[in-house]
Amino acid sequence: MKILYFAWVRERIGLAGEEIAVPETVRTVAELAGWLAARGEGYARAFENPRVVRAALDRRHAKPDTALAGASEIAFFPPMTGG
Amino acid sequence: MFTVRIQSGDFDAAAEAARLTQGRTDIGAVVTFAGLCRDDDAAGGAPLVALTLEHYPGMAEEEITRLVGEARARWPLLGATVIHRYGRIVPGDNIVLVVTASPHRGAAFAAAEFLMDWLKTRAPFWKLEEREDTNDWVAAKDSDDEAAGRWE
């Protein structure tokens, strides 16, 4: 699965994106965030307050309980501040 | 004509508005909103040098196109143009443009405000503030969530 990071999520993890084989036991957006948080210090800091990290699945806004099933791209990012 | 553009370069608000109405006689109202980079945010802090806007390529255009579709479902629009810039932007420069056209002013005003309110909370852009001493990501405002929420 292609995983993208933006703004301070990207800075904390130290990557703009990566290709990861996500275990089948990881079924939802929130479960993936929790699984990523265990990958290292930067990931842990990025997801230390999971409620403020937003996600998009295949370029559409997703909720924590949205299923990953069939998606090829997921992005994690802070609340948006454009406009 | 409905147009969404994500670009690093500047835009010309008057030219974009003129393009929407060119050759048409059915448009009675055009509302043009431009959002600019301002430098008055620092409460006692160092002045703002620039904003750097990061975006999610692909999704930014798709999400704003979805918002324009939602606006068209709610109001009788005859045209709309939304342009959002990314990259480094200095105080006084343009950031975002929303132009809406409709037969009557009510729909054009409402749709322009709706598009700006929803764009702020749903379009994948993030502002990094560059000041003389620090660089900080701008925090999302509760007031923006409230402004977007009143349309639901």
C-alpha cells in the first residue's frame, strides 16, 4: 500500500511517502495509524495524538473506522489550513 | 464553465471573472472573492516573512471539484472558477480565488461563501509560517470548522 504524509506528519516521520505491505489484521484507518505508530520514534510522535491526524483513502477524506479494503493509497495529515 | 486550478503562479481575479461572463447574456451576478497573505497575525511575535503552502497533488484538485459539484447541487450556478496557489507566498500576494456566476446575486454570494468555508476545512492544503526567528505550521481554527458546519 502506498502511504503518504503531509505537513508536520511528514516532518515527524521524516518521509513524504513509502510503500508498505500492511498486514491483513490491520483493517481500518485507525488501526493502520496505530500500527504505524509502533514502527519508530518519528512515527510515534506523528501519531501521539491520533485524534488530530486526518486521513484520506484513495484521495477522499476517510474516518478512523473507514475500512482499508481495496484501497491503494492512504494519506495522513494534520487538519487542513488552506484558503 | 466550471474550472478548478491548483498552481504555484499568481492569478488575475478580474481576468478570471471576465472569462466566466464572456459571450454570455444569461449571467446576472458575478461574485469574486480573493484571499491574500497578510502579515498581522503575530501577537507580539516576529513579523511574517512568508507562507509556504503544501498541498496533496491530485487530491487538492479532486476535492475542490467535489465541493464545486456540491455548490452546483445547492444553487443555480452558471459558472465557477476556483484557483488555489501552493508554494512560497509573501504578504500582499494572492492565495486563493473563488468566482461564482448565477442569474441572481443571492446564489452567487451564497455559493462563493460556501466554497470558501468548505475549502478551508476540506481542501488538502497546509500553511507553514516563516517568521524571522521560527517556522511553524498554522493550527486549524475552530471558527473555520464552525463556518463550514453551518452549511450542513
